[in-house]
Amino acid sequence: MIEYENVTKYYKTNVGLEDVSVRIENGDFVFLVGPSGAGKSTFIKLMLKELDADSGIIRFGDMEVGKLSNREVPMLRRGIGIVFQDFRLLPKKTAFENVAFAMEIVHCTRRSIKRQVPQVLSLVGIEDKGDKYPDELSAGEQQRVAIARAIVNNPAVLIADEPTGNLDPDTAWGIMRLLERINNRGTTVVMVTHAKDIVDRMNKRVIAIENGKIIRDDVGSYGYDHGLYSLGEKGALGNYGD
Amino acid sequence: MGTSFVCVLREGFKQIGRNKGMSIASVFSITAMLLILGIFFAFIVNVNVAMEAAKQDYDTVQIYLLDTTDTLMAEEMVSDLNDMPEVVEAVYIPKETALEAWKAQWGDSGYLLDSLSENPLPNAIEVNVADLEGADVVVEKAKTFSGVEDILYYKATVEKLISITSSVQIATLIMMLFLVIVSIVVVSNTIKLTVQARSREIEIMKYVGATNWFIRGPFLVGGMLIGLISAGISCGIVALIYQKVVELVGSDLLLIIGIPMVPAPFLSWNLAAIFVALGVAIGASGSIVSMRRYLDT
């Protein structure tokens, strides 16, 4: 369970988030949409305690994120898996090693690494690519390795920051089906995206942020016509459809 | 436990290997720093020993008598001095006894003194006093005696020695401080280069939930290894130099002056302990300094 209660974050003069309250239940699949600079990244960074909120409370499970000490932050992050648009794999490690790396960091035994990594690679559909280096894999395969790395430690939440941004539509769909499968196993998925067609077709809960505020939170479509962002223009606000 | 220690050590060597040039440069600069430090350390230790030797004479006042003063007059002075509350003990030392003592001090070279046609030493009274103030009173008293040639005591010498040693010590400390800071900067720059090369890895580690100490570990060990290697090299060099100096100077000259030199093995072991501690501390703080920016979460 992730809960934001009246969370506000300012950057000097700019608004990051303003009085945001939202609750994401365990097992939810949530799209986080909105124009660039709307506050999506701030939302994510606050959850990871990369940033501290100016006011308000963020709860992650039974942890109150703002009150965690620096020493407790790693424990918070072990409960959250992250996937980025640019994959962020280590180029000098094989797919297997990239995934194993995440397990080594949390002090897993070599035996459990040998057992679990192939399982996860097979879950993401690249069980035969374990010994390949990132530059020998396609973009979609690289993203699958990144997803495997993110979920190998069984986090409660998977955050995907524009995971399909660098992928062609077919590959992107493969990734979406994978995320859905991971969600069906019980992992909460929060996906930041600009891909209107994906959001529309998935028909999941959509949280739209603009100028640091949640302007819409319901199940359904992307909410912007033609996949364009309003960038704060008044004319576009009428198109949210609620 | 055993395997993880080996693992950490291997990581540390890998860390150094990633940046051989800068690692060697760091080892050189820390070694140079420790060398300077070691030479000063050896010097100061010996000055301190000399000081201690001198302090033995600190509480002694020597009264040299004219040859015209006979034993009877001397004995009278001795009993007068022994009556004073400041005096622990006053002893009359005839010139023959003094010469024997001198010969004994020269040891094997003592035969040189046999060629003296007549004893050049005066008869003397040696007065042991309880403290420095007592020495002053005894000196005043001795001045009233007739038949006294000279009164000798080491107060001024010892005080001068103390002030010299303490200023040498302070100078060394200041120099050390600067050298330590320079070494930390050099090490931290070396580590910074490897940290930068691995910043992506560190970022991922942070996202996956690695603790700061887990991330720091290999870099820390790398830095400490650099310090340890430098400590080993510099300690070896200083010990060798010191050994040679003791061999050249120690046996003859210093025996005659009457001040012993600190034996080489004793000094080397103490030096090794100090160097290892200092080298490791420099390496560790250098790597922690260099990683601070990357771990600010």
C-alpha cells in the first residue's frame, strides 16, 4: 500500500507536487500520466526518498518514508523495483550477471542466485539469453533484463519509468503484457508513461498530474486527445472527460 | 567469514588495478610522506631518550674542589650538605674514583685514558637533591664554601633541551598534519576516478537497495590497501636507513658521549605500527571523502 497524504514539494520557486493525496492499494496497476515537468518524477523520487517532501506524509507499507533515516532508505528501496526508459544495464556484465548483481547487493547466497536468476529470466521470456551481453540483445530484450533485475528480489512495488519509451509498438506491447503478468502475480505496478495508445488499451487506473496536482484519478483512457499534452493550456483541460 | 574477507580483499585489489597509474602515484606520495615522518620520528625518539638520560643528572649538583682542598675539609662540606633538608645524599668522590668511572664508561676504549700522565680530574662532591628548587638552594650553599673550584648543575641545559625538543615536536606535528592532508587529497582523487568510472553501477546499486557501506566497501578496501602498501614500503626503508645509522654511529661515538641510541628493531616495530595505522587511516578517509557526493541520498 502506497499512500500520499497532502504531500507538497517545491524546488526553490518551481512547484514539484502541491497538496497531493492518493492511495495505491497492493496489487494495483496504475498509470501515472501528465506533461513533462508536471510532477511525475517528483512523485516517484519522493516515494524512493531520493527527495524529501516539504510537507505531508508518504506511507509505504508500514513505513513512513519521510521519517526513515539514511540507514533505513536501502530497506525501503528493496521493497521497490525500478525500470527505466534507458534500461540502465551494466554493459560489462551478461544478462544473468546483471540480474544476479541485484541479488548480490542484498547479500543473497550464491546458491539462491543460481536458482532464482534463471527462474526470473524465464518469467520475463529470455531464459535462453542469460549469457548475452546487453549490446548483443535487442532493445526489448534489454528491457526484459532490466525488469528481471527489478523483480528478482520480489519487491512489493514495481515502478516503471516510461519503460516503452525507446521501443517500437510491437515490442512495447510485449513489455506491457509482461508487466501485466507481473501485476497478476501480486506485485503493485506504477508506470509513468506518455504512450496514449497503451494506456487506452490497457484500461487501468490512470492518475493524471499537472502542475504538481492530481487533476484526474480514475479507470479508463489516457485522457488527452490525440496523445498530445496540454502543457497547461486551458483549452485542453476540457478534454479530461470527467 | 573467511571467504568474504578474501572476497573483499580481492575486490580491493581489483579496485587498485582499475587505475594503476593513479594508484602508484598515491602509493608514492604516501610513502614519501611517511618517510619524512619516519625520519623525524626516529630523530625525536632518540632526542627523547637523550633527554631522559640528561634528566638523570637533573637532580645532581656537582661541586668540583680545588686540589688545595684536602679530604678533611671535603668531608666537612659533605656532612654540612647532608644536614640540609633539600639534600637526598651528598657523596665525596675522589679524583681516582672519578677516573675509574670514566674508564668504565668508555668500555673497550678505556685503555686510551691509561696514557694520561696525571689525573686531570678534580676531587668532587656529588649532591643528589630532591627537586629543582633544592638544587638552587644547594648551589647557593656551596658558593659559601671555600676551596670550591666550580659548581656544575644541569638545570639550564635540561631546560634548553626541553624547549628544543618540544619545538621540534610541534614542528613535526604541524608538518605531519599538512602531509596527512595532502595524502588524503591524493588518495581521494585516485579513488574518485574509479568511482566516476563506476558511477552507473553505483546508481543502480542504490536503486536496488544496497547500503552505503556495501557500496563503499570495495573502494574503502582499495584506499586502505594503498595506505597499507605505502606503510610497508616506507617502514622498510626507514628501518634500513636507521639500522645503517646505528651501525655507523651507535657503537663508538655515542658510547663516548654517553647517550645510548634506541635499538633498531625496537624502533622499527613501533614505527611499523604507527605507519600501518596512519597509512590505513589516510587510505580509508581518502576513499570516504571521495565517495561522499555519490552517496548523498
